[in-house]
Amino acid sequence: MNKTEISSVIRKLAIEAGEKIMEIYGTDDFEVKSKSDESPVTLADETADAHIFAGLRAAFPDAAIVTEEQSDTHSEASNTFFIVDPLDGTKEFIKRRGDFTVNIAYVEDGVPTMGVVYAPAKKRLFLTDANGKSFEEQGDHKADVAGEMKPISVSTPDESALIVVASKSHLTDETKDYIGKYNVADSRSAGSSLKFCLVATGEADLYPRVGRTMEWDTAAGQAVLLGAGGKVVRFDNHEPLTYGKPIFENPYFIAYAPGITLQKA
């Protein structure tokens, strides 16, 4: 497929979905339902999902598409596909903390090579171009008019004073124990896939996730991080984190800037 078109389409759909999410975010009240796994879902998740799915299907009618909110897509068996989390950080959305994102990625042969992460409440937009290089778009984030594209790159980490980013809602004791194996100068918390983006921009050096995630939670963020020179590996054996796994479930993982000596679990 034409990668310039992929980059353009996923950017536009993410911004449009963000606009729909913010309309609901700005209302006085919205219904919160529970899915079968007891995780929350809102009208914003469902509205953004429907818009993104329809847009991808119209632009790429033959492509495989996996999306969190449509369970019938979870039986997809391709290793090249679009994968969508229309509202990552639903808990942050419900609590009105702003750390939620729209995530769309394109996976090729098990590797997320292109992606967009849009945080509409934070007014931050991260994306890859047709060559897989990552940028943060400046400006007002208009769907039909691209702003200035600022190239982003991971830090050159100082192993004696690392900056670690971890989850706001899922900071486990195991994660704390693992972080304790490093010389940490500063610890930051962030919701959703923004953690990948903070490593991608050099605002953090290391993001370990010792907890359950699904591929739609991580694919777009991983694409942005890879395009900024970063790495994402499995927690258990430090092999690259790949996609298209059974039921799209991830193992624990570590996202980081090269130059860090990874500690064993």
C-alpha cells in the first residue's frame, strides 16, 4: 500500500476522532459502561472507533483491521494489518485528567512501522511519515491542514541519572521493584500511550511495563518510538516486541532509549 497515503489517512482520522472525543469530554455527564473484562467503555470510545474503522475501510478496502472495540476483529490472523485503540486511557478520560489518546498503527510482518498518537486534551500529536520517521506536529492540529512537523529523537541516556516514566493507573509493585534496579534521577507518571511518546521525544529514557496490555494499547506508541530511534523489547528475554500474537495480548515489555544497560527481571 502507498505509505504516504497511510500516513495522511491515519493522521486525519485520529484528529477527527479526537474532535468527537472532546465534544463528549466537554459535556456535563456521559454514560460509563463495563465490557466483558470489566474495563470501562464510554460513548467516546464507541464514536471514535466507528469513525476510524469506517475511514480505514473506505481508504483501504482490502486491508485487515483490528480494533479494540469490535470483538469480531480479534480473530484476525494476518501479520500485516491496521490496529486501533480509539480511546486509550479511558480511565483518565472518565476522571477528566486529560492523559488519553487516539491510537492508529500499521503493522507490517509483525512490526508496527507507522503510527499516530493524538492526545487531544493535551494538544500533542505524534506521528510517523511514509519513511517511518517520527515527528511531533506543532500548531492547531487541523484535520485538513498539517502543521509544522518537528522531528523527534530519543535521548542519549545518562545511566547514573535516568528519567523513568510509568503508568498513572497501573503502577504495580513489580514495576516499582524493577525501576529500583536502575539509577533514577526522576520519575514521571503519564497515562495511555503518551509514555512511549515521552521516551520518543527524550523527555524520558525508560518505560517498563510489568502488567497486562493488548497490542492496540501499544502499537502506535511503539511505531512512534521506533521512528525516533528507540526500542521496545519483551521483559522476559529482551527480544523485540512483535505483533499479531494470539488474542493480541502482549507480554510485559520495556521501552527505552538505546544506551541503557537493561536489567534482568
